[in-house]
Amino acid sequence: MGKPAWLWRTTSSRRRLVVCFVIACMALLCSLLSKYPPPPLGVLFPSASTSISIPISTSTSTSTSTSLIENFARLNSSHHDNWYPDDGGVRGDGGDELRQQTFVDDEATGDRDRDTPPRGDLPPLQGFLGFSSSPSACDEDDSSFAIDGRCRRLAAGAGHPPSPTRTTSLPHASATEERGSGGQRGGEDGEGGAHETLPLEPPDWRQAARRFPSSAANCAAGILDRPPPQLLIIGSQKAGTTSLYRYLCDHYPDVACIARNKEPGTLAWRACLQRRHNGCLIPEQPIDDADDQIDQIDQIDAIQDPMDQIEDAEDRTSKGKERRYKTYLSTAFRMEQAPQRKFVTIDATTWYYMEPSALKLVEELLPCSLLILCVREPLSKAISWYRHLTQRPEKWPFLLQAGEEENGVSTSGSLGASEAGELEWERSGGGRDLLQESNKTEFISLEAALAAELALMRMCRNLAGLPRVQSDTGFLIDDDEDAEGEAEEKEELSSSPPPPSPLAPAAAADVTHVDRHPITSPDAQPSSGRRSRWSVHTQTRGRPEPKDQTSQVDGDWLERGTQAGFDGPQSELDDGSESSDGPGYDDSRAVDGPGSDTGHPDGPGGGSFGASGPEGDGSTDGQPRPSRLSRDTDARRRKLLQVHLKQEKEEEIAELGEDGEEKEEGDAEYNDPRFSKFLRCMHRRYPLKQGFVDGHINQRSAMGEPLPMPDSEGKVSRPSRELTALDGMKRIGPTRSVERSLQGREGGHRKPVGGLVGRDGLLLPGLYAHFLDLWIRTIGWERVMVVNLDAWKDHAKPMLDKVTDFLGLSRFNRTAIEMIEKEGAFKVGQGPVPELSERMQREICKELELHNRLFFKMVGKDLGWRCSPHQTLGN
Ligand SMILES: Nc1ncnc2c1ncn2[C@@H]1O[C@H](COP(=O)(O)OS(=O)(=O)O)[C@@H](OP(=O)(O)O)[C@H]1O
């Protein structure tokens, strides 16, 4: 029976409609799917036993580094441009492009391919081992893979040539072992390809959270099996941290940078807010709102620090710690972007090293994380930081050039001292509006800013009773002690056995020898000081070619903490006892070292954090177990930290006597009292109480007066002269309200003040020794690496080799490094480099030398910076 013609017409037109509708729906669905990919199978069906086979390319002609692009894309996909929090510029022509780029799909990759230089001798590529709910999307192209519902090209391996062609079913652990062992498998010239069968697993984050270590004794695992973040770059700002982070983020596939921004700051969250760091995230707020929220400075005190939740903060049980650990992870990282594999991730917050609260949380929650401190010659760093600050006037009103001031009102078109102070008080809240309204962009000069901090440094040094370094041969050694010290030194060297090593288990097991030698600078006379130190030469397991890790080995671009302890000038213990190594380490060595635990002075085991690893851990069942002695040390370290934190909270008035004399207090337990006094003075800006505020400097400089250069001739001058000089300045000081603000009396509690000096200052952040000391004393050298930008900037490869060795990852190959560098995205200062008079440089160098020396002692090497013993000025 035939249909009427009209019905056919209707039907076909309906069909057409239906077909169109279906197509439209499918298109919509596709676009939705690509925007919001479904969760990976592993999330929905966690199972460690299911497997999926993913072809791994053997091709050498794949695209540019996918992990790089992914990382950039991921970090930018939130519309929260925090990867470069205070973007100081992007080096290289690829940077901007990358920052704009979203996830790379085939087409985009193809485009990039055309721009990609010939791969030349690029090694074969290792595949990304992720998968999606539709892995078949990439089936036709074995050089690509699927992740998050998208097909990706395989990335240039960062030194991971695949294993020979084979099809293996790798249990996760062994796959990890292979990757984790890094260098052995890596090398630079591997070839071949593989079809690896990988287990479908729940997201690694879940595993990571489950792996939360209740104690450092669980840290024996390879880097990929440790709980994230496995690496913290704790500082310092303007010392190449972005470059290092950038390199490591492209260490594919072992590293996945999924921090919400390069500097999440969560471990010192309140300090992060106080710095108005736009990377800080306020928990439970949409990320896009975070910046605005942070601008409301009044809210800062009211906002709950995610890491200090009342119920958890006091809960020191492992459950409580675990809860806070998870809070940290979810606040600082984009857990949802965690790849379906084991990976290393990084928190690169450049000012953690100055924050004891960060140290406290690292100690408590991240006992397995490794730490890197990037350093740079402090004066260059100060200049770089100044340039950084002046790029964002609205964030740093305290740097604004002051005009003449009358009753707190600016009369010269620039902001007056009072206004600058008020703006500093309010920072970018009301201050930012005012700044925008008045369109003030003139800054206090670099010279003036440095003079302010220099004056403070001198004053604090004098207050603390520290001499300026005068001796070429010793460090802060009183002249009359030298001869006696030399004799003691010789005697000690000849009679005493090598000290026990406080190295942590993993490293301690690899100690090859322990040398003892006096501390000297290259131009120093032999051992006239009476202090000495131990250098522990280590080889770390699992590296391709075991190499001596000491700082003496090759080049000065990187310093691994090699000495068993920082034995600085702090010899005199509070209780009057003496040690050649200073308090704090003395006991640790005695109780921790392999000598005490294993009976072998150079042998393994007995690390500071308790034993682990197969060798020398003292356990009989093969399980890592902290020794009683190392538990004691843990307790001791915790106690030291607590003491420090307690001191941090004390009011400066309680610490300083009426006349500026320091009261007696028992703070020498962890440090030379003079240095701790110095540091507290700098932090708390004691002289601010005496009227030495930013405003003075602003005003003086604006009036063209010579900047205050307190004369500090003589070894130890009491502070009175300088204070008197500064008292005199009070007359041209800021208004009462600003003074009150600066003294923290307004509102009944202290508020952040000053930006020229102190932790946000230009020079203090470059006094590394003071900050690092506490970290080393608390967690030990074995987890810390110091990277010196001045030495590696022209040769990243050797530095990266050391870093990857330290992390237990395979090394970068040169071509990968070149590609990363070509992609750019390193942060370089913008605008002209401000000039600094020779006189100012000389004055600053005189102050810095003391602190540089201290730092060189810590790392066991003279880094050759200007303002160091043999290079006094800019050479
Ligand atoms: N490879 C290499 N060679 C030479 N110099 C380098 C390199 N990588 C980073 N830099 C310099 O480091 C400065 C930026 O440091 P950071 O990335 O740590 O800055 S930030 O704290 O994250 O803002 C910034 O210094 P300035 O240019 O003096 O400001 C960079 O130029």
C-alpha cells in the first residue's frame, strides 16, 4: 500500500529535521564533551587490576613537548593568571603564545609541528601513560595518546628513552621503579620503543593521600612513590625559581605541575595574604574571586587559614595531620588534573624559606618532600626584586616616591610619606583605589630603598652585638681567640674520630666517606679559626653513575648541603658548654649517626629521621623503623622549632628593654644569640619604634638630602648613636596616625607594616643563612639542595643533572633542554636596570659580607659573590 505523496514529503522533511536535530545534538554533545570531559574510567571504576594496552611510539618525529603545553594550558585554563603572579616578563618568543594556548589537540599540534625545528638527534620518545574514556580516539596514530578525552601527541621525553621494543605487563610498582630509578634507564641516547601494558588505577592522588606518611620513617620510597608534593622550591624570589620550575615541569612524564599556580603559598597562607600575593587562594572561594578577596586586607584576620583549622590545628594525631595534609593538597593543587599515573609535583613558593610557619608544616605534614633553595648574589637579587616591585605600583605603594608633606597631605604631586604609610597599611585595598585615582607612579629610588634597609641592618647588627667581618681567616672570631682556636682545631683534627653523620636514612646509607676540615674561604689562611665542620661526601643510590655529591666536586653552580651540620659561629651553648659544631647539631650527631646506630662511623643507617631502607636501618623485618635515638632527635628538632615559633610570636617590646638593650633570654638553643637577635630586629623592624619609618626615607630622599648612612666604624658600637640619629629624624617623621599604625597599636593588634625592609624588603631576603639555618636544623641537609643561579645561568644542563639526581629522576637530555629554552617562559626583569652608586654598593657590601660568609660556611663553599670576603665590590 502506497503512501500518499504528501505524507512522503512530510516524512522526508521531518526526517530531514530529525537528522538535522540529531546532528546538532551530537555536535553539541561533542563540544560539551570536549569542554567537560567525563571523568576517567579509573575514577569511576577504581580497580588496580584492570589493564589497558597503550602503544608507545618509537617514532622520532613527533611534536614539540606536550607536557609543557599541557602544563601551561592547565595553568591558564582557570582564567586565573597566577602562574606568573606578578608577571615580570616572559623570556623567549614562545611564552606568550603558550600562555594563551589551551589544551593541544591534533590540529594544534599539527600547527605546532610546522613550527617545530627538525628534531635532529632527539631521542625516541616515551609516551604519556594516561588514558581517557575514549582511548580509541588516538588509535590510528601511535604517536599520540588520549588524556582527558583529547588526543595528544607524545611528548619529547626529558631523558626517558623507552626501553627496548617489547610488550610488557608492568605491575605499577615495577613501572615506577623503572621510572623512579631515573638515570639508569635514562641516559641520553636510548632508543627503541615499547608497548607497555599499564594498569588502570584510581587516580594517583587518591593513592597519594593514602600514602600520607605518619612519620619520616615512611620516606624510603622512590620519588614517584612518595606523597606529593615531592618537591618544594622554597625560595628565593628572583633567583631563577621560575626557570627551574619551568624546566622541571617539562620533565616528562615524571613531573606534572598541577599546582594551582607556581606559588600556591598554602603552607604559609596568612603570610601569603599579608604579602598580598595574588597567588594565595582563599579556600572555598571561586578562584576568580581570590584576588579581589585578598585585596580586602581587613578580612585577612577573619579568614580561616586552611592549614590552621581549629579542630585540626590542635589535632596532632596522624588522623588530624592527614586531614590537614589533604586540605593542603586540595587548596594548593588542581587535584582533578592529576594524571593517571605516578608523578612528581611541585610547590614552588619563593618565600617559604623565610616563613617558619611553612617549615612547621613541612616538618609536620611533608616529611618526605625534598627542598630546593635557589639563591643568587644578594645585591643583584635585591635589584631584581626592586624592579619586580616597581612593575606593580598598585601593589607596592610603599615604594612610591614621597613628595613634600604637610600635615600628612602631599603637596608635590607625589604621595607623601604619610600617604605612603597609609597605603602600605592598606596595601591594595583602599590604597589601590587611591593610587589609581591619583595616578601616582613615581617610585622611591632604588638607592633610597636600599639605604633604608642598610641603615636598619647596621642598627640591628649593632643591637645584636655582631661585629662586621674583619678577618680574612675566620668567621666572627674574636681576635684574641684565634691562637687558642687554632691550637684547639689542630688538636681536634688529630685526636677525634670522625663524627657520626646526621644524614637521613636514604642518604646516610650512601655515605661513602666523611671528611673533616676547617672552614676557610679560598683566600683564607689555613685554619686559624677554631671552628671546623664535617663534609659528608655522599653517593645517592639509584643514580646512573654514582658521583661524589659534595660541593667541592664540579663547579660552583650548585651546592648540595654537604656538611653534617652548620657549625657557624655559635659555639657557646647557653649552658656554657662548648662544641665545635654549635648547639642543635651536637646532640643530633651524637645520637643519630651511623656510629651510634651501626657502630660504623661511615656506614649507613641511623639517619636523623630514623632508619629506613634496607641498609642499616636496624630493623629485623626489613621494615623501616625509626630508632629510639633518631626519635629523640626528631623530638629535639620539633622542640627547637617550637621554641622558635614561640619566639616569633613574642612582642618585640617584651624582647627589647626600654633602652634598646636586649633582655636576657634563652634563645641560643638553636642559634647564635647574636644572629637570632639580628634577625628578630630586622623582622620586627625595631627601629621603626624609634621613628625610623619608610616615610623618613621617602621624605629625605625626596628632599634631596643625603640618605642616612649611620657610621659603623669600630667593631661593636652600641646602638645609641644610631638611634639618636634616627631619633633626630623623628622630627620630620610621619604623622601620629602612621606612627601608631606602624607600631601596630591601632586596632589593638599588629598589622603588616613597611615594605622597604624586613621580609618584604630588598636585602633581608638575601641573607639566606639566617633563614636556611632553621630549616637545616629542623629537617637536616639531606633533604635540602641549594642552587646558585649565578653559577648555572649560562649552563643549565649541569645544574639540572644535579637536581634530577637529587630528585632521583632521569636526567634531561640536551635537546629537551634546548627545546624548553626555546619555548621560553623564563621570567626576566623588565625595564632599565636602575643605577646604584659605587658608594652605596660599597656600603652595602660591607654589611652583606658578614652574611654571605655565614652562608658560604653553611654550604661549605665560597660562592664567589660580590660582597664576599675576596670580592668586596661588584667584581
Ligand atoms: N637562565 C637564566 N639565566 C640568567 N638569569 C636567569 C635565568 N633564569 C632566570 N633568571 C633570572 O632570574 C630572575 C627571575 O627569578 P625568579 O623566576 O625566581 O623570579 S620570581 O621570584 O619568581 O618572580 C630574573 O632576574 P632579573 O632579570 O635580573 O630580574 C631572571 O632574569
